[in-house]
Amino acid sequence: MRHTVLRVKAMPLMWTRHHKKRKFGRFILPSLTVAFLSYFSYHSLEGDFGLKAAEGFERQRFERSAELARLVAQREKLEKQVQLLSDGSLERDMLDEKARYQLNLSRPDEIVIFNTQTN
């Protein structure tokens, strides 16, 4: 058995640049990841729409719900007074009371009691 040897033509030498590996190069990606996560974590808690702002929105919603209930009650009271003054159900006593209250008038034989509540 005979062995044949193949000769391969040698390639010319190529010049390559070798970069010196820097120690901080392997920390770039982890440090960018930490910075990215820190930024979004901070803003998810402290931002305009973060968790702390959501608590403020919820508190404001409760305050406004209470104000809405108060205004609805006041409106119902005013609607009842308007109904008493509307056509067909005009009560003379109610009309007389409102007119004297608005004009700040009273009869000489009447006793005036000041009410501190606003109408």
C-alpha cells in the first residue's frame, strides 16, 4: 500500500490587528442593563403615572365622589324648590317667602330670625 502525500500550497502571510482586551469591556452590557432597569423601575414608582401617583389619583377620585354626592343632593333640593314655584303648583306662601328673602323686606308685625345657613 502506497501512501500519497498531497502538498498544499502555502498561503501568503496576512497581517491582522490584535486588539488588547480591556477589563471594562465585559462590564458594558451589564452596566447598560442595570441603568435601563433602574431608570424604568424609578419611573414606575415615582413617575407621573407611577404607583405613588396612582394612590393620589385614587384619593382624588374619592374626594370628587364625595363632592359629586354633595352637589347632587344640592341639585335635588333646588329642583324641589323650582317644582314648588313652577306652573300649576305655585304656592303663595313659598312665593311670598322667596320674594321677601330676595328683596330683604319684612312686615312691621313680623319677627325676623336670622339663619346662618345659606340657601
